[in-house]
Amino acid sequence: MNIQIQLFGITRDIVGQNQCQVSLTDSATVADLLQQLKIDYPELARLSSLLVAVNSEYADNQTLIRLGDEVALIPPVSGG
């Protein structure tokens, strides 16, 4: 299945666009997604933390991703 990923902040800068598409198996998890993204975009592996939101909720590594889910990468945030 092909999943559309929304990108923000540094993740958008690394990929060079606001969205990207990733091909995953039907039983893919957030961990599978992150692994594939780090293969496709090695610079993402350098980030200290990277959260994933599925359908507007933070997801852990075991969360299943289904076709049609809204998926976003949430980069590390700094500030004061």
C-alpha cells in the first residue's frame, strides 16, 4: 500500500517537499514506516527524535498503519 506522509519543520527540509509517499506492506506498523523513511531519506536517521501521528493522534511503534490513514512526521522541537 502507498501511504502519503505529511512533513513539517526539519523533516520537510530534509525531504525537500511538504509530503512524501512510502510503499508499505498491508500489515505495516509505525516502526516499519520509520525504518523505510530512514532508508529512503538517510538524513532523517540523524534526528534525535521523530514522532509519528496517525489520524491526528501520536502513535507508538506498534501502531498499525492502514490505507487511507492520515500520517504526519513530527520533528524534534526546540525553543524556550
